[in-house]
Amino acid sequence: MATTLSISELLQLQSTLRREANKAEAQIAEGAYTETNGDIETESVSVEELEAAIGKLDELNALSIQVADKLHDANRGTVVTHTKANGSEVNLNLASALDYVKQVRRKAALFELLGNQKKTSVQNVYGGSERIITERSYDIEHYAKESEALMKEANRLSREIERQSVLVMVEVNGVDAYL
């Protein structure tokens, strides 16, 4: 039976499938065994339980591939038109938009760092009476304003990505147990 999910829900499902696969892998790595303490059996895993974990991992891997394919298809079919801080427009698919947001946020953080500096700073040298004076030679206010503009741009694009990831719906088979 097919289940209709948004891209946002598909990403959450992908995370759940990874977590479940990790559990199955850990169970498989232990193997089948019997643990005893003297004459008392304290724990055991049967060969059947081991084989069931292997079967579950195979099922999870197949579902993960299906979910990845659906995400890629949805990504290719979704275009976000974004207006940059400088006024130009760019068309991005969802994956590219996510990467672009990260780039813009990193640049905004660097500009914020530059914009938070003092024009002149004085530092005393340890163990002496000398002082190191640093004069910033760039326009500090310009970088503070640019940082704000870039953060606003990143926030606008993040909202559009979120909107698109909720609006775009895809059908996936066999995932009901993991929702």
C-alpha cells in the first residue's frame, strides 16, 4: 500500500530508517550466542533471531533506497526561485537551495565577525610595558549591514525551502511501520 508523504516527512522517515538499520546492524554484529553465569543462562540470541535481524536489515536497506530515489525525484521536480540580497534571482532545486543557505549563513557569520570589531584595539604585551595597537582599515559598519542583509536572505530562503518541502507530496510503498 502506498503512503503519501511530504518531502519533510520523507526526510524524517529517512532518519528513522537509518536509526532502525543501525539497531539491526548492532544486533547482527553480536551474532547468535548463549551467555551463562555458572549454571545459569543469563542471555541468548538464537540463530533464528539473527536471521530475522538480517532479513530486517535487508528490508530497511531496500526501503532506504526507495526513499532516497523518491527524494531525488522530488528534488529534481522542485524549483525554488530565490531573490538574492543584491536583487538578482536564481532558480535552485531543493538540494541546491539547502546548500546555498548554508553558504549564505557562513558568509553572514564571517561578515558579522568583521562587523563586530572595534575600529581601534589596544593589547598590552605580557611582562612588559609595550602595547600593540590594531587599527582596522575596512568599513566595519558596511560588514555589519551586509551580515544583516545576508541573514535576512538566508531566512527568506529557509522559509521557502520549508514551504516547498511541506507542499511537495510523493508516494512511498511499505513504510507504514516506520511512520
